[in-house]
Amino acid sequence: MDLIEKIDTVHSRAITRVLGRKISGMLDEGRLNSVEVALIDDIAKLMGILELYPELPQPVVKKILFAMTYFVDENDEIPDMIPDYGYLDDVKVVEWVIDDIQDQIPPMTKS
């Protein structure tokens, strides 16, 4: 939890720029497995939440940014370059954040 508290929300735009480059690099490699595809989908979901709800509580924003930062760190607990296993830790962190913040996100309204 200390790592989440250290996240500076001022850097959210910079984090999303790096995130875009990371995802582009994965797509350019072309051989995505189902775990990687699901991870990219979940990251996109988190990015959408940040954009749709600019007034989210600060702890929620920090958790989202933590998950994104963890994803772009290539040398996290399981280095991303390890084939088939490199993104498993990223998946768990992103899933944990999504599950944790689910009840703090306003319901989407249909127009």
C-alpha cells in the first residue's frame, strides 16, 4: 500500500503516454496470447475510467495509476520479456485494482 500512496497524480498524463507506447510495442510484436490481450483490455478499461470520471476520489486515482505504472515497468516482479509468463504479475495487479475500485466508480448511465 505504501507504493500506492507514493503515486503522484500530477503525472497521470505522462503515465498514460508511456502506457500508450508500451501497448503499441506489444501490438507491434504481433504475437499476443490471451493473457496479454485481456491485460490490454483491462488497462484500456482503467484509462477509460480515468477519462470518464475526472472527479474520482484521490485514493481510487492513485490505485489506477499504480496499476498502470506497474504495467509499464518491464522489470517488475516477473520481467515482461519472459515469454508466456512475463505479464502474469501485471494481470494480477490490474485485476486487483479493478476489483478493489469497482464499488467506487459511478454507474454508467445510458443516454
